Amino acid sequence: MNEVVKPIAAGKCKFPIPTELITVMLFMALSHSLNLGELNYNVKEVGKVFVGIPKPELPPFELLCLVAIDSIPISIVSYSIAMKIYTNFCKKRILYS
């Protein structure tokens, strides 16, 4: 759909059209109108879709032990990549020697 709609819309519209969102909404309406959850193919609908952002809450403390060990190498690699990008940027701008 992107290959067909976006080039056509690019010349007529000043803002990008969210074709993925339009596709999801179209198929949701089609699923609801064809009663796919009740009659055909035994496809279950998601149910009630909540509106808004849920209130923030702390995750269970038991998860911290499971995640802590894995987060150490991830943070080291992320820091290394960020520093490499920073030094390359500074070398191009002659801010870093």
C-alpha cells in the first residue's frame, strides 16, 4: 500500500499520510462489519480498547533480580556506541582531539 498510495499522495498532500494506521482501521472496520468474531472463522476480537495512558506504577520488585544481570552488558555496549558516535561527531566538527 505504501508503494501505491504514498507517491500519489506526496504530490497532492503537504503532510505524510499514515497508511499503516489507515490500513489497520480499515481492516478493523471490515472485521467488525463482517462479524468475524461471531460467525465466520471463529476469529476472536480484541475486546474493549482503553483510551488514554494508564497511571504509572512501579513494576514488581521481583523482576529487578531477573533483569539486573542482563542490563549490565547492554548498558556497557550502549555507552560504548554512544561514545563512538560522539567522538566521530566531534572529530568531524574539530571539537575533539
